[in-house]
Amino acid sequence: MCLLRRLACVLTFGLLLASCASSKPPVTAPPPPLPAGLMSPCPAPPPVPANNPDAMVVGLKRMYDRYGLCAGRLFELQRWLMRGRDE
């Protein structure tokens, strides 16, 4: 009985050592820094234009331009994060 218990302990210990030796080593390097352009907040919306159709069109165009900047920055951030995950 004592011999079986020792044998079981030795086999368990040997299997644990073998499994730890074949596992990947932990990552010790810090993650790469986030690019500064992706960390800036989205621009504030432009002020409401006067009650003039031409001013409204110009105001909407400015709003769409700012939305495009923010959406592009968010897309680049997501792509940067996914690229780091794939490596």
C-alpha cells in the first residue's frame, strides 16, 4: 500500500513537471504604447448655426467632417487593438 502511494506521488510529480516544462513562458515585456493620435478625444460638435439655410448646410458639413474624424480614429483604434491580439 505504501509503495503504491509513493509511486502515485512520484508519477503525479513527474507529470506536473513535464506539463510545466512544455507550457509557454509568461510574457515579461510591457505591451506597446497606444499611438497618441488614437488617444485624443473626439472633437466637440460645432455651435448651432443661425436660422439661415446656407448656415445650416455649412454647420451640417462641419458636423459630418468631425464625425468622420472620430469614426476614422475609432476604426484605427479597433484595428490597432485587434492587430495586437493576432500576433
